Amino acid sequence: MTADTDFEPKPHDIRPGEVATDLPAAYDAGLYFIGRIRTPWTRREDCPKNAGESDTVCTIEVDPHYAAALDKVETCTHLIVLYWMDRARRDLVVQVPRHYGEGRGTFALRSPVRPNPIALSVVKLIKVEGTTLHVQNIDCLNNTPLIDIKPYFASVDAKPDATVGWHRDRK
């Protein structure tokens, strides 16, 4: 078990067809959590499968040390939020998503289970109150650590012609 997670993988946590790997002995980098995300979800099973599936209003509490970094954020309609899925296992390289039943490489999935459990959501900003942002379209457990916030630019961030072949061809 590592200092930044309370999850320790167990052999019985692996679905048939999944593959785990040994994790490196040491970390390569450090980061600062800049706040916490507050949601109504306390179990992974209760979280929306994808951020866009939920209109629930959640809050992002930014540490007061970073209050000045929020200047003009209220002018944004949407934000990119990066967060650390601190309760996700980190050792699976092949996963079998519940809804597909067949193995996929971790880097071809949006699962929180990954070597570095960094998640990204494009959220709709509802309002800003001090260092608290009220947002929609986020899919994490309550008290998830916040890594970063960036403005979403539809002009450069949206890629309407992007596809994920295995998902597109799903029957």
C-alpha cells in the first residue's frame, strides 16, 4: 500500500481476463493537491459511468492558498478539471469493463484504474462562491483530490471527428 492511497490490490479484485503488473518501486514525480471535490458518491458503483451522464451539482473546494488563481474563472462556462482517483487500483494493464465483457488495454479505456489514476472531466461551471466552484458533469467519489483546473476552449479542445473504434463498433 502506498502513502497516497488506501487501496491495496487483492487477487480476488481481478475479473476474468484482466491482467495486473508489478508497480515500480519508486515514484518519478510529485504534485500538489490544490483542493478537494465534493460529490454525493461514496462508492465507485454509485458514481456515474461517465462525467457527462450526471447533471448533479457538485462542488470543487480550492485551497485558499490558490484563491488568486481563480481570478476570472467565473467568466468561463466550462472548465477542464484534472483530479487524482486516490482510491483506484494502479496495477491493471488489461481490464474487462462490466458493460463489454471483453478485455481492453488500460490506455484504451477511461477507467479510473490506471498506473497514474488521473481523471479529466469537462465540467459546466454553475457559479463561483469564494474558492468554491459549483459544477455539473463530474464523476468521482466524494473528497477526491484536485490536481488542476483549466479553461475549456471549444475552438481548440473539441474534436468532433474523433472516434474510439472498439466503442463505435459496439453491437
